[in-house]
Amino acid sequence: MKKMKALVVAAAALSLSALLLAGCSGGTAADDKKAEDKAPAQEEKTTLIVGLDNAYPPYGFVGDDGNLTGFDIDLATEVAERNGWDLKLEAIDWDAKDALLNQGTINCIWNGFTMEGREGKYAFSKPYMHNEQVVVVKADSGIDSLEALAGKNVMTQVDSAALDVLEDEEGQKALADTFAGGAAQTIGDYNNAFMQLESGAVDAVACDLSIADYQMAAKPGVFVKLEPLSTENYAVGFAKDGDAAMVDAVNKTLKEMYDDGTIAELCEKWGEYGITIDNWVLVD
């Protein structure tokens, strides 16, 4: 009899334990669910997606190690780091830059990008670097002025600021009309344009001042530049209806980098490629 009572008590104790465990288990799941519901959603990190021409030294190009490098890439890297953004560099077909920007594949063009004449198509940062459009010829060519380009083969990059100037009625179209063929020839990138110039396939290359200085520094005594076709400024180009807060952050950060000496350091780093602090304009 005592044995039977002991078994009944033991069974009852086991049943009670099971109920308590079930209750505890259910309570923990409910508590976990409530905790999940109350937990704030993790904010998605902003990504700065930079579209660039990877054959545009010294602003953006493929280095000897096979990686993208350049003055503008250094600027973008520092700006992204200071703002806590991820950075993605996209080498693009320069002709497709507007389509890529407008569809969101990239969110800015940061690559020695001239703002003059393009103000209505983009939301620009403040201008940060002074630039000129110039003509480069071989040092032994005998060409010493823009007027001496009459009847000569002049090349520039497709969809470039130099081409815009040479096709603009209010710019240098009258000059371009005197070139062989009545216009400038175009090519996909400036590296190949300068190869053609050095080989004698063309007589001159119209390009940005920074490109001219880079090519002249790379091959001292081979090239000379003529007087400027125009003067202008570089800025970072965003979609016209893009992220205004990002534009403001870029402006603010570039100014901070100028104030703390970072810009001067980067200009010195790229000095042998023709970059100089004297051409930096974003100081206010």
C-alpha cells in the first residue's frame, strides 16, 4: 500500500514538473518574440558608389599593382571613411555615365569632372579644383600657338570637356573648324591619344590641364602645351534629383580635409603627376 502511494506521488510530481517546464518554455518564446519586436531595426549603411574612367591619370587609373588609384580616389576614400560610408569604385564606360547615374548604378561621378557647361544636368558639389582645357603638341613639332593648328590633326577624348569646348559656338568651334577634317578627332581614352601623338599619328591632343601635366611629367622634354582653350573647375557630379544630404556631406568633409592639412598632403603625394595645392579652390 505504501509502495502504491509512493508511485502515485511520484507520478503526480512528474506531471507537475512537465507542466511547469512547458509553461516556462512557452514564456521564454513569448518573451523572445516581444524582445525581437521591440528591438530597433539595424540601419542600412550608406554606400558611396563612385563612377570613374579608369584610364584618366592622375585622377583615376589602374596602378602598377592592378588596383584603381588616383587623386580623386584618395579624396573619395577619405570622405567615405570620415562619414562612415562604404565605398564602391565603378570603372564605367564614360559614354554611359549619365544613364548609370540616373538609374542608380552609381551615385556620383568623381573623376576630374568639369562642371562648367553641365550645371543643368547634375547636382554638383562645390568646385574643388581649378582646371583648364589645353592643347599638347610634341616639343619638336614647330607648333607654337593655337593658330598654328590649322590643317593639323587634333585628337581629344570622346564626350570630354575639351570636345565640348571645341564644339561650342561660344567656345573654340571657330578654331576647331580649321583643323584637318574641320573638327577634332575623338578616341576612347587619353592614354591612347598620347600614344598616337608620340607616334606622329596625330599632331596635337586637346585635354585637361591635369592630364597634360601628368603626360609631360611622365616624359620630360617630349611634349609641350599651348595656351589654354578655356578655364574651368572640377566638382563631384550627382544625379540632378539625387541625395542632397550626401552632396552637403561631401562639401563639408572636403572643407574639413583642407582645414586639417589632408588636402595639402594628398597634393604633395600626387605632385609628381602634376597635382598642386595651388589649384585647390574649395577653401570656404
